[in-house]
Amino acid sequence: MSFRPSFRLTSLAAGLLLAVTASAQPVFDQPASATFKGQVVSRGENVVPGSTADVTGRGFVPGQQVSLLRGDTVLNSQPVVVDADGNFKTQLAIPADAVPGTHPVVVRASQPAAAAVLKLRVSPQLPLSGQAKFATQSNKLVPGLYQSAYSAASNAVFVTSAVGRPPVTQSQLLKLDPKSLKVTKAITPAQVPGSTNGAVFAVYGVGVDDANGNVWVSNTRQDTVAVYRQADLSLVHQFPVGAVPHARDVVVDSTHGKVFASAAGEDHLSVFDAKTLKALEPITLASGVDDEKFVPMSLVLDEPSGKLFTVSIGTPEAAVIDVASGKVDKVIDLGNAISASGVAFDAERNRLYVASQGTDNLLIVDVASGKVVHDVPVGAGALNVAFDAKSGLAYVTNRGAGTVTAVDRDGKVVGNLDGGTFPNHVRADGKGNVFAVNKSRGAEDPKGDRITRISLRQP
């Protein structure tokens, strides 16, 4: 009896050998070489149930035949043939009953055999709703709008713009009247010293310092920040290149006289003295995920409590920072958050609002317990979020969906508004208004390059 297991294995092996030998094409034929670098991505600003996704591959072997599989189902009726450059492109129909989320699609190639996995994201599709509940006013500005910030001291909205990829030669810092949304002052940043291609210190993130009458901006392409005068937008100080690696958001704590800038791509926040403009000790953000890095994105400050909040695009985490000590109070595990980028805070409920591009959702998090109390699907590419304490609503800009979604404290969608082309950022003014800015598809796009003031209508 002790030989029976071996006999069975031998019989099975023989059967397998016979099956392989009898096959017209060997199952284990010549594989792709060890240098095979096939990569596949899907494209589509808003891949939702019932739509299509453009699937492209590169780094394959010319002549390979490619099939796409979800589970046991082959998704393309005929294999796609890789071209002479090692690339292929096909369209994939997304069924109307597809469940939103990230779906692993196996990309199977033959002759020679190889495989890759495509992470295909299907976003939720929320219809427009609740428009009658909101008052809106919009104005077209300049190309490349990024962020806005409201100054109570100046009663002005400051808006940044930067066009294209490096070398960025077209950028403006704008000062707007918050009621008419008209530009009252505009400047172009100075050219980068030593630049031979016309690159300027393009402005991206923006925060106001009402105590000192300044406005701070991030110069993301030059890894630094700059300070301008609110009154006339004259340059107060340009920090040297490299002061803040890939600077993104910037916020000012007037109570403690500190300025914080997120170093996206790194694991820290840069800190400056708001009055002397001197660099202070940075705040390191340690991730609770093994072998991963906390990469800060958006910042939001609750000045009365002295707490600063940020989220990580690299890990599903948020951090709570004590601004007086510069120490991290806690790191919160967000769970269902991929590529978190936007953050807002509700001081009355002590809750954090996190918008995530990779999961198309808004998480409402109880800061004290660190628990996610609501997970709200809002639309493709949820990028930024602002909380309006007066109405109790959070506003999320969904870049892929082209919408701004208003969500109440209980996680209910109150309105899903047309945000124009590529909604990029939203900021509250503390008076019941939020200012949303968007980008465009080009100079002739009537729905792009706009700032829109949104407020909940009073009953």
C-alpha cells in the first residue's frame, strides 16, 4: 500500500505527458525571454459601467497575439497582434452591470508565451443631481488653473495657474474679487535664474498669511516655495531651488507663526517661520505600513485646536500633527483609499474628509477613534475636498467625472454638480461659499479654465 501514492503520481504524470505530446501546439512552448518588459495600461477620463476603456500595451514581442481575460472570460473576441514596435492598442467594452472598483485583467500573450496583469479601474457613475439646491456663479480666467485660497483680511481670492510640463513658461498668480470673480491684479513669476528655456517659477499650491499680509505659493517644478504681498502681488521672497522637494500644498498657522508645505514624493513637511521666512525643522511622517513611505499631499489646518492634517498618496493613511510641538499625534489607517490626495476637516464633529483618486471615494473619518464612519462613492478621480462648516457639507472635485459632489455629515450625497472640464481644486471661505477651479481641453473649451463660487441656497 505504501507504493500506491507513487503509482498514482506516475500515472498522472504519464497522462499529462501523453496529453502534451498529442497536442498540436505544446502547452509549454518557448516562453518570452527574461528581458520581457510588457506593460499594459488603460486610458479613459471616466471609465464607468457601460462605457469603453482604451487598453494599450508596450514592451511586448512583435507578432505576439494578445487576449484579455477577466477570470475565465475572454474579453476580446479576436486576439490583438503586437506591432513591429512591440506595442498594441485595443478598446475594451465595460458591461453595464460592471461593479465599480479595481479589476485585475490578465493580459495573455502567445508566440512566445507571456502574461501581465492590468489593474482596470471602473468608476462609479453618479448622475447630476440637486442643482436647484445650490447657487453658483462662474467666470473664465486663464489657462492652467491649479488652486485657490480666500483671504478674509484682503477679502480676496488668490488663484494660481501654470500651463504644461517643464519648461513651464506660462504661469500667473491672480487676485480676484470674491463677489464678481473678476481679476483685480495678476503677475507672472520671475524667470528661473540661469534658465535658457524661459522657465519661470510657476505657481501651483497657495495659502494666505493674513497676519503678515502675505500669500505663499508652491513652485512645484523648482522644488521650492515663494512669498508674495497680498496687496499688490509684489515678490517678498523667493526661496532657493530645492527648498521643498516637489512642493504641493502650503498652509499658514497665524497663531504659531508657522508655514507648512507638503513635500510630495518625500516623507516630510517643510516648515518655515512666517515672519522671518527662515526654514525650521521639518516634520517627518513615518508610515505604519511595513516598508512603505508616507507621501504627503493636501494639508488642512484647524487653527483653534492647533492641529494640522495631511494624507498620503503612497499609503492608505492620514496623519494628525500638533503644530506647537511639530510632533505627529497619530497616523490613521484609512483602509479603502488608493492614491489619497484631498483632505478637509470638520471641527464640530472632529472628523476628517479624505478624497482618493484611485478609489473614487470620499472617506469620513472619526479622528478620535481613527475609524472610517462613511465611505461614499463620488465619481472618477476624486482629487480634492473642502468642508463648509456653515452648511455642514463637504465638496469634492472629481477630475475624471467632471463633477463637484456635495456630501453631508452623514455621508449622503446632497448634490452632484457639473464641474466643467477637469475640476481640480476646491476651497472654502468660511462664509458658506466654496471656490472650485478647473482646467480645460484647450483654448476653445468653454467649460474649462473657470472659477466657480458655490453655496447652498437658504430655505
